[in-house]
Amino acid sequence: MKILKFGGTSLANAKLFLRVVNIIEKSVKKEQTGVVLSAPAKITNYLADIIESKIYDDSMLKIVFISENIFFQLIKDITNIQLSFPYKEVKKIIQKEFNKLKKIVKNIILSKKCPENIQAIVLSRGEILSVIIMKNILKSKKYKITVIDPIKNILAIGNYLDAKVDINQSKKNIENININKNDIILMPGFIGGNEKKELVLLGRNGSDYSAAILSVCLNAKLCEIWTDVDGVFTADPRKVLNSYLLKKISYQEAIELSYFGAAVLHPRTIKPLKKFKIPCLIKNTTNTQSKGTLISQENDVEENHLKGITHLDDITMITLPGFIINNEEKKILSIVKNFSKKNIKIILTTQSSAEKNISFCTFEKNIDKILILLKQNFKSKCKDILNYININKNLSILSIIGSCIYKKNNFLSKIFFILDSLKINIFAITQGSSKNSISIVIKKKNILKAVQNVHNILFSKKKIINAFLIGIGGVGRALLNQIIKQKKVLDKKNIKIKVCAIANSKKILLENSINLKNWQENFNKSKEKFNLEKLNSLLINNSHSNSVIIDCTSDQYLSQQYVHFLSKGFHIVTSNKKANTDSFKYYNEIRNTAFLENKKFFYETNVGAGLPVIKTLQNLFNTGDKLISFKGILSGSLSFIFGKLEEGLLLSEATKEAKKRGFTEPNPYDDLSGIDVARKLLVLAREAGHSIELKDIKIEPILPKSFQQYNNAEELLFYLKEFDAQFLHLIKKARNEKCVLRFVGTIEKEGSCSVKIEKINKKDPLYHIKNGENALTFYTNYYQPIPLVLRGYGAGNDVTASGVFSDLLHTIL
Ligand code: ADP
Ligand code: ASP
Ligand code: MG
């Protein structure tokens, strides 16, 4: 004997109904089969809308008509496929059922009351009709059927809406039914009967429970729950994209997964199966090939010890203060436990040892009942207890389930880290009594992002970086190309870079994970404008941990938002020097915020492009070294230009060539003015501990100030020719002295900084630096009299992008 249960999602339309028939037929060929059916999808929800409505008017009847029409359509569609289906007969039965329902609803409207026994009758209509339809399809295919009436046979104790089954009595009842061996057994799920043989319900989603009960009652060797997903996943697959199917789980794990919110199983389903050692297989009606999830005594040791993440919403936490409890914890806990007799589920309790407060969590719908009970219980001690208890609403419980979860190394620290980085407060945390679960109470508004991110960190082997790229000039583009090229290598190292946004000053392309192969095409198509408002909403709505803003612009305004970015939980990687060369106050503010927020602020490419300058210095200074002095060629563009001058090019020609090769800033005036070198020098000086401002750096520009007026590259290059002769003279003069000209940045011992053209003789290491190379010579306590020299290309899109890329990877390393 095997029991098959089909949920509402498996009975949503005619095609699915007939697919279910197929599955039943296959099973029947092998062994006797019992079938438990839910109501077709959405029907129970419609019926619930009727009984929950507080407006007692014809709108209630309207819902009855909608439900009736769904059934009419369903049998019409079934008849179109299964021609032998007795359409007229079944239509009459449906009409009769709905006429009864209309009478009931009219009474509800008149009396403005809907007691629980009536609610149960209304809610159960879907299951009754599912069985009638299925019986007639099977009969039309010449199968013999026995329908088990759950009201007569499934004895259920408790209230009308959420009763618990007396398995022993139900087993006796069903064993007494004379079922022919060749019959297919049908039973509506969700329904039981109390001692008075009145209809009661087994709680929403209760057909799973019915199937488990029938499995026990008929001594089935397997209970199959057919639904719309392949089985039990590590998290709800509709909410967590990279959740995966669990092939096997233990009874206990399934109990805890369903108790803490995995909707795929009604929480009471597994206990009876566990008691009678009946395995349970969860299968997908629309993907019968999938092997599903087997729930049994065995646990899949091959798999992760952690089994799943679930959540329960609409939770309220009630805290009783210590002075009320006053050494009577046991009594209080027993009061709380007694709530269950009143059908109030307490999901978890916590106790603080210092203040002796006791907190417990329940569903929001129970609050009123609980407050009444608390008032009654504390009448003698405290006149108005309600003034002292704390009620915290709009919460959710996130639970992590797995065998012996407490033994898992650093698993809690990972969860805390991730919740902290998402700025999610924890209201309470408890370990389940079975030691197979940990539950954390957080605000409901945060639950989805918490579930997704906790799932990622615990279940995904991959470390994910969520990148938001602003600036798609040479460096931004080169970065995207490098990310594409490096994908396979990073995959092997379990690192995944998800680019979630690409923006320039005008618009933005936003996707959960942008396909980089055709990003340009999609970016061109994007109609989304990019501005501060857009950026702000992006920051607020971001639900990923490990999110990084990459600033590949040279925008001052953007650089002034860094503190804001950090405080919203983003790391920052920037090639833009504007933030680090803003006021010293802002410079410190960024670092303080990054420290407080536990976020990374990386700017390796601010000096020397991809050369390892900043991190090298930080390593030296963090471990006790001190800068004595510095001298260097810090501009790739000027290194190139001055090199070309040696070869005989005029200043305008050399500048044009440098621009063409992508060595200069968009307007080469920024290079020739010396300001860009001054900014780099300032970054270095501040790194070395000097509290100076940009204005403190003495700049001897290459060009006269009058060139400042040319605010675009073309104009500048045109007028630069007028200056060629004057400059040629300087070069010749240097050559006569066997020297070359170099644009040099210097930091003196006491911290004074300057940038200027210097005559450099052959002995100086800077003599050979040209063609875009940079050279940085650091005299430090440890590196003297021979200085530490860093030398290499200090400009160019690829080297700069690789520096940005390396910073990006360091955010998770
Ligand atoms: P049925 O109508 O078959 O009873 P339900 O809607 O009650 O179906 O249950 C199936 C749904 O449970 C899935 O569609 C899925 O969204 C949800 N679900 C929640 N948690 C899990 C999980 N851990 N694994 C699988 N499904 C889950
Ligand atoms: N139809 C009922 C519900 O929606 C029972 C079930 O589907 O299991 O809650
Ligand atoms: Mg269900």
C-alpha cells in the first residue's frame, strides 16, 4: 500500500488533474494506492476570504460565485480532454454543493456571525469537490473506488479549525472499513471529525497531515507528497534562487524544517510517519523524473550537516519583566506552555538570566487571546500587568536547521557577521530543544534579505561580490573586460563577481546580475536615468551583503558621498583620487566610518595605477617603519611626455601622443597643471601620517596659468603649440648640462611637499624613467641609505583596472 497526496498546486487546472490521474494509474499498476486530495489551488484562499470578511454583504456571495465558476471551468476543461467524464452529473453535484454554500453564506450575512464550526464547513468545500471530480474521472476510466469519509473515520481532537488527530482511534475506524483490494482509495485531505462527528479541520495546509494519518491507518509502506517543487530545498526555492534540493533528510530535520516555516510540509505531518517508521517522499507533479526528497530515519551524511533555512512571519514577541516573575520562572513557563491548550502556539521562549525577563514569540493573531490570559493569571500579583509587559510586533523568525547544528564550527559567527553587515538587529536567539535548530528573531521587513544572505553564506561554497560600477571610461571598461576574462579562474577559486549596476553620469543599467558579454548593448538600451536620487534608492533597497561601489570616475561630487555609501553598508573601491585629497577632516571621516561600519575602503590605484604602492606602505607603517623622505615620478602621462621630449618631440606633439594612448586625464591640462601629481603626493604624504591639505603642496606647473581657460582637450592641444618654443629652450638647456627634465614630486623629512620640473642627471634613478613608467623612491627608517624603489607603468587603462580589480577581490579576502 502506498499513499499519494496531491496538493492544491497539483490540481490547479484540468491538465494537472489529468496528470495526477496518470501518476495514480502508474502507482495502481504496482500496488494498492490511497489518494489524498487538497482543494484546487487558490480555492481554500477564496473560501477563507469569505469567512474572514468583516463586511457582511453580497461581496461574500460574489466569492462563492467565483469559486463555483472555477469548478465549472475545471470540469468543462476535463471533459474536453477526457471525453468519457460525466460532465452533467458532476456539474449537478457541484451546483448542489454551492447552493448549500450560498445558503450558509446568506445566513452569515444575516446573522453577521460565522462561528468556527461553520467556518470549517465553508473552508473544506474545495477538498470535498476535488474528491468528487477525481472519483468521476477514475470511474470513467473503469477503476473501482472507495471513498473514505474523514468526518466519520479520522477522529480529531481540539477546535474546529486546527484539530489534532487521535491516530489510534482513527486507525481502528479505518481498519473496520471493508475496502476491496482492487479499489483505489480516495480521501479528502484537511478534514477530520470530532467526537460528535462534526466536521473539523486539521489546520491550513493540513492535507499533508491527512496523508500521513492515512498512511499510518492503512499500514502503507510509503507516503508520497506530490507538490509543485522537486522536493525539500535548503530554502524556499521561490525566494532563494540558489537553494538546492535535499535528496535525503531525517524525520527530525523535516519536523523542524516544517515547524519553522518550510511550507512544503504541514508541521504535524512527519511525527506520525516517524512513529510508525513510514518513509515519506516529496515529489514534483510537473517534473515526475526528479527523484525528490526522501524523509526517513536516515540522514544523508554526504550532504552538508546544515539542512535548511526557513522563516515564519507575522510574529510578535512578548516580554514579561523580571520583577513580575520574581523567582517564579517555572510557573510562568508553565502558563506560557498552557497557552497551547487554548490553541495558541508559542514558537519560542527565551529567558535572560540577569534581569530574569522571559520573552516568548507567537503569531500576531494570538496577541489578544494572550493578553486576556496574562491578565487572568497575574490578577493577584499585579493589577495591570499590561502596563509592564513589552509587546514587540512585526517580527519574523529565521531558523537554521541541521543535525547537531551546535557542533558546527564558526557557523554562528558567520550568521552574526552577515546580519551585522546588513545592519539587521537580532531581538532574540535560541537553540531548539532538539539541538537541530537555531532560531533568530528579527524585524519582518528584513526577513527576505536575511534568509537570502544567510543561505548564501552557509550553503553556498561561493563567495559572492556584488559590484556596482560607476564610471565606464577607459578604466571602467577595462575592468569589465578583465572580470569577463577572469571568470573561469575565479570560478575555480569559488569567487563570483556579480555586477549589479553599471552607470555613467547620465544613466544606469540595473540587474540582479548583468550579463557582461553584452553589457554595452544592454546599457545603450537602458532608459534608467542615473542621479543621486537613483543612487540613494539603490543603496536603501540593496539586499546583498558584500556589496561594493566601484568609483572609476574622477567626479568630486560622487567622492563626497563615500561616507554615506559606507554607512549604508557598501565597501568602496575607487580609482578616483578626489575623496582622499578632499579636506583632511573628510579624509578621516571616511576612515572612521569604514572602521565603525566594518567596511573596506580601498584606493590602491590612487597612486601609481596598478603598482603596489598603498598596501606596501600601509604594511610598512603598520609594522613600525616611518617615512623619512620621498621622491618620485608619479605621473604616467608626464613620464611619457617628458620621455618623448628627450626624443625630440615638441611638447604639443608629445601631449597629443600621450592623450591618444590613454595615458592622460580626459583633459591633459590636469596632468600638465601638476594638480594630478600633487593629489598623488598628498595621498602618499597622508598615508605617511602628515596632516596636510592639497593647498599645502607647492606646485610649480609646467604651463602658465593662462592655459587654465582651455577646458577641453582639443582647445588645449591647439594652444599648446604656442608654448612649444619656450619649452624647447628649457630642454636644450638641460641637455647642455647632460641632464634630462623630469616632473618630480617630493616629500621632505618634516612633511613639506612640492611638485616641479627638475633637472635630473645620469646618476639619479629618475634619469631613466620615461615611456609612462613611474618610479617611487621611499627613504624610511628601514630602507636607507638605499631607498625602497617601486617602478613600473603608472598609467594606462589595463594596469589601473587590474589595480581596481585586485582591490575588489580584497573586499572578500
Ligand atoms: P501544495 O499545494 O502542493 O500543498 P504548498 O504551496 O503548500 O503546495 O507547498 C509547496 C511550496 O512550499 C513550494 O511551492 C515552495 O514555494 C514552498 N516552500 C517553502 N519552503 C520550502 C523548502 N524548504 N523546500 C521546498 N519548498 C518550499
Ligand atoms: N486546502 C487546504 C489549504 O489550502 C489544505 C491543504 O492544501 O493542504 O490550507
Ligand atoms: Mg501544502
